[in-house]
Amino acid sequence: MNAPLVSLNELSVHYPLGRRLIGAAPVLKAIDQVSLDIPKGSFFGLVGESGSGKTTLGRAILRAAPISGGHATYCDGEVDYDLGTIGKEQMRDYRKRAQLIFQDPYAALSPRMTVRDIIAEPLEVMGITKTREETDARVREIAAKCRLNLEHLRRFPHAFSGGQRQRISIARALVCGPKFVIADESVAALDVSIQADILNLLKSLQRELHLTFLFISHDLSVVAHVCDYVAVMYLGSIVEVAPTRELFATPRHPYTRALLSAIPSLDPDDTGQAQRLEGEVPSPASPPSGCRFHTRCPVVHDRCRRDIPHLQEADEGTSVACHFWRETLPG
Amino acid sequence: MTAAPLITVRDMTVRFRTDEGLITAVENVDFEIAPGEVLGLVGESGSGKSVTAKALMQLNAKNTVYDPESHIMLQVPDQPPLDVLSLKRERDMILVRGGAISMIFQEPMASFAPAITIGDQMVEQLRLHSDMSRKRAREISIEMLDRVGISDAAKRFAQYAFEFSGGMRQRAMIAMALSTKPKLLIADEPTTALDVTIQAQVIDLMKDLVAEFGMGILFITHDLGVIAQTADRVAVMYLGRIVETGPVREVIKNPAHPYTQGLLHALPRLDDLDAPLVPVAGDIPSPLERPPGCVFHTRCDRAIAGMCDTRTPEATTVVEGHEARCFDLTKGQEVA
């Protein structure tokens, strides 16, 4: 494992829910005391169901969501930023180093700008290039890397299919030369036949440009194919972090096991019904006591209702937040 | 399959009149569904899955044109067969819409009226299709809500759609669709908006209900995994044509059409993490530039020049019940 590029230490993002005259106002704990290291040069997956806080975590790292507790640091060897207390000047520099690729390529691109202008905008806004020639050269270079040709640059987004639009979004995110890229559900809106193409592109760009990716997805099978490490989130907490192969070979947390078995298998005889979860994800405004998963956990004990399990090192380079992971491991 | 098909679709071609001209959405589609059978219709966006489904109930927009040779025959047991496309008046359609055929949609929040309670919506449609009393309709609705696994059904009956979670809304939708005891259920991407753990619950529920009610289901999805878990037979659509059809095991294990094979290769699979993801080359052509000949030839690596780009392949039997439309299958038998 390389040194971490982004390191989170008990990071929390809480949103106040109204005000109270007496006593503390209720808060929605979107992210609660998350500790995580994203190794430099890795393709790091973050999975979870809707409402688990995966997008908020990504946004907090980019300082697009407020950090209400804990620490987040970014350290790429050239600079070392504490993201909670980062100043305005440093922030401007950080924006060049950390970028985001959005989910919906139809909503993310302005219909009134040409592809060239869309890709060039970050360069102009951040003042990275001085002359138009310089900007054009940068745009052409990154467009070629994202397999867009010069003729594409003159057109408007409406002329492109979903896959091509996503390539434009990727080019725009990478044009300012970031070291860290968050891809938030970047293939979720694409058809299967196109999705593979974008995933392969992201992987080859990562190798070519030495990027570190935080790949946020709800789709475990996609994550399994592209990521080196995976963190599984449930209700604002990370329940398991592991090297991808280890996680899929031996899921240690009961939630990870349930999530894996819920993926519809291509084999009609493999229904995965044994691990079926009951009920739905509780509201993050009133999360269950103790382990947040205890209301749906198939192997719940009394202790789980009282004590919050913390993410702790297990074996084979994995970490699990479960009191009883060793005892409940099947087989 | 011995039972007479519930619905038979023959040579259905659906076009839309638009400012840019006549656009073909579905072309020469044939299929049938027997009682108790689940037919999975799988395809990517723009392949014409939803248009096909909506045609069964004539729910497509006003600018729809059905070619004269298109036929949709609905054969409810103990009733005379009904030619759906010959029904012109809205009030005749009630026999089909919600009567013989019910539909559940992808986004249940958008399908329920936001300002009317779930219960009132269920009662309204029940009374529309029968001369049931309000009280009886209420009883049946609560019973159905209970049956689809909504706890405290009597209380939930009086609530609004926004008070339900996503999975519960989809269950309520299923309860509503089944309360009129339809012979055919059309499920258009019913689990796409749901999380995987909830999707698994809804799939289990639908399987139980097929076993219990014995209706036929047309299950539309883009997810081959969901198809494998729910359908008996599958039809793969691409650009408005069914390119391959057969029993679900057979099609997934021995896909014959290059498009089906491409889809399966592009799909990230959990049982083999080392398999490279192979995208299907190129993009789906715009409906305005529909390729002549085989619709897939622009993206097919086995396309034969002078053949695939000019002639439309006929359905060729791979094994009994498994058909694909591809010249590559008949290559050896071609004289020319």
C-alpha cells in the first residue's frame, strides 16, 4: 500500500435539522466519524446504497460539503493541505489538484457551449493558460487522450451520445492536470455496451497520467472489475475496507455479504436467497443505536444494539466494523 | 408450452410522426406470452422495449402509426379473442387497460398521484373495472397491500405516496396492478430505481405472485442479471428489432447473436474478476439514421459487406425454441 494521498480521520458531515429553543437541535449525520486512507495511485472504490453517504463523503473531500468534525488531509508530495482549515489561496491550488466527474453526462454539459469551450473553461477560470494558443493546445492534447477528435471540438453537446458526452466530461475534469479525481457514479447513466468503454478509458487514463481515483458507485460488479481497494458504506459509516479481491472472495461484514448476494446472478439457478436482507435502510436522521446495521443484520447479537463497532484491522489487509465478524464468517 | 398464448404479437411495426419525418421505433416484432409465463424483454435505451410494451395497451402518444400488418391478439380464457389495435374508442380500451392487462412502471413516485391517498387510488381503479362497493374495494386493497408485504396495511392505505419509501411504493404499485386480477402484467423496469437489497426483495415478491396468480408477465429491463433471475424466456431487442429469443438459460449460456454476445462480454461479472470488459464497439445509431439491412451491422465485427448492410436476416433456429436473426448463423447454408 502506497502512502495515502487523501487521509480522513474521524471525518463527520452533520446537517442541522431545524432549531430548538431548549436543548440541542437534531442533526442529520450524513457522514459520521469516517476514517479512511486513499493510497496514492490507487483506484479506490466506494460503494453503498442510496443514502449511505458515499456522495457526501466525496463532496466533503472536495470541500463541496461542510466538514463538521474530524480531519481530512491531502498530501501529494508537493503540497500538504488540511482540508478542514484550508485557506483561500491554497483552495485555489487544491481545485487544480482534485477534480470531479459527474454522474449524468446529459445534465453536466452546457448545451450552449461548444465542446472546445466546455473543456477549456477550467483552464480559463483557474488562469492556468495565458494565451488562446496555449489553451487550444492543452484542450487538443486532453481531448486526444479521451479519444475525442478535433472535429468533435467544434460541435455542441447535443450532437453526442451518452458515451461520448461522458468522454467530454472526463476531458474537462482532467484538463487542468489534477492528481486526484473523484468519479461519482460516472457510468451509472450509461448503457452496458458503452459502460465498459468508459471504464477502460478511466483505467488507461489513470495509468498514463498517474492519477488517484475515488470511484463512487452503487454497482458492486463494476467496482469489482476496476478498483484496487473497496470501502463499503452503510448509513454514513464505513463498515468494511479491503483490497478488492479479498473483499469479493471473503466478505467479512454481514452487510457486505448481503449486498453481494443481492446482485442478480446471470445464472438462473443461483438465486442468492439465503442472505436476503429484510426491511429497508433506516432514516439517517434517526439512525439505530449501537451498530447502525443491527436492525437488518441476520446475525445480530445483544451487544450490537448497545456498542458502536469501530473500523478495526482484521486480517489480509482488511478492516471491518463488526463486533462479531470472526464468529459469523461462514465456512 | 401447451397453453394457448395469452397475447400474440405479429409483425408489429410502430412508427412516430415527427417534424423530422416518420421514425421507426419498433419493426416487425413477433412474440407471444402464455399464462403463467414470464417473458423478459431486454435491450439498451432506445431499443424500443417500452414502446413495444405500451403498444399492447395502446398507451403510445397520439403521433403513433401502426403499420397495417401489425397484429396484437389478446386471448383471455373463456372470452372471444380481442384485436387490440382495432379498438379505436377510449372507452373500449378499459377491457384491456387495467382489465386484462396491468402495468407497473419504473418510477413509482411519478406514477402515483401525489395529492390522493394510495388507498383512494387503489379503490378508484378497482371500482372502475367492476361494480364493487366502496367497502369491498377497500377490503380487497388492504388485503393486497398486506399480501405484497406492506406491514400495517390499514394505516398505510390512508397515506400518501411521499410517506412511502421507494421499495414500499413499488410494492404498493404491484398491489394496485394486481388487485384487478389482470391476466397479463407488464413490468417496465420495475426494479431499476431501487437499491440492490430492495430489488432482490421485489424480485422475490414478483416470483411468488406469478406462482400464486398464474398471470403472464412481460418483464422489461436493461439488466441481464435481473432477467436471468425472473424470466422463463427472453427476447433481446436492438434498435426496434428482436434479434434473439429463447429460453433464458439457453440464451445466456449459448448466445447466438453477436449483439447478445457483445452485451454479455461487456457486463462486469462477479464470478470472473480477471475477464476484461469488452465494450460493444461504436455507439447506438440515432433513430433518424436507422441502418439498412441488419440493424446491428454498423457495430458488428462479423458483418459481411454486401449482405448484412442490404438484407434483413430472417429468424434462424439455433436449437428448438431458440432463434436469432443473423446471417452468420446461416452462412454455411447459403448457396451464394
